[in-house]
Amino acid sequence: MSDTVLVPGTKIKPKVERPRLHKVILLNDDFTPRDFVVTVLKAEFGMTDDHAYQVMITAHKKGACVVAVFTRDVAETKATRATEAGRAKGYPLMFTTEPEE
Ligand code: TYC
């Protein structure tokens, strides 16, 4: 038997919810070459040349840019792989993740 007390006006959460999506965010730095950032965006996120350039230049000008949204595991794996691609070349290139509102 359930001991749940239903308080009038209290919201009841639906049992099934879509998993929250997570943003992958590209952070600007002063050292990673622009061409390399574009190469990583194309390789890890399957972007076209033009899309990758737009994302790179937005991060360069504004300090950060949302790359794409995924489920949490996929976002974290892609951010780690893309950050590691820069690290392997000695660049401080950084991708982070955060949950969507
Ligand atoms: N700011 C870097 C430069 O001028 C290029 C760059 C762009 C690096 C975007 C990271 O997320 C980045 N070489």
C-alpha cells in the first residue's frame, strides 16, 4: 500500500519524461588555430565547412558558441573527444556541456 498523501494543488509528475538534452559548448582561447577548430568541428560533429566556420567564428568573437544538443552521454563523449583532439596537438581547445533549461 502506498503512503503517498495527495495535497490539493500539488503538481503530479508524469511517469515518463523525455530525457533532458545537453548542449555542447565551444569555448574560445587565444592559441588554437582557427583552421584546427574548424577541422575538429567537422570531424567530431559532422559539420559542413560553412557551418563549422560559422560556429568557430561565433566562439572567437563572443567567447563561446553552442555546437549542438544531444542526450547527456553523447554530449559528454563528443565534448571529451573534441577537447582531446586539441590536447593531442598541444592546444588548449575546450568543449564543455550543460543541460538545456
Ligand atoms: N581565437 C583563436 C585564434 O584567434 C581561434 C579560436 C576560435 C579558438 C574558436 C577557439 O573556440 C575557438 N587563433
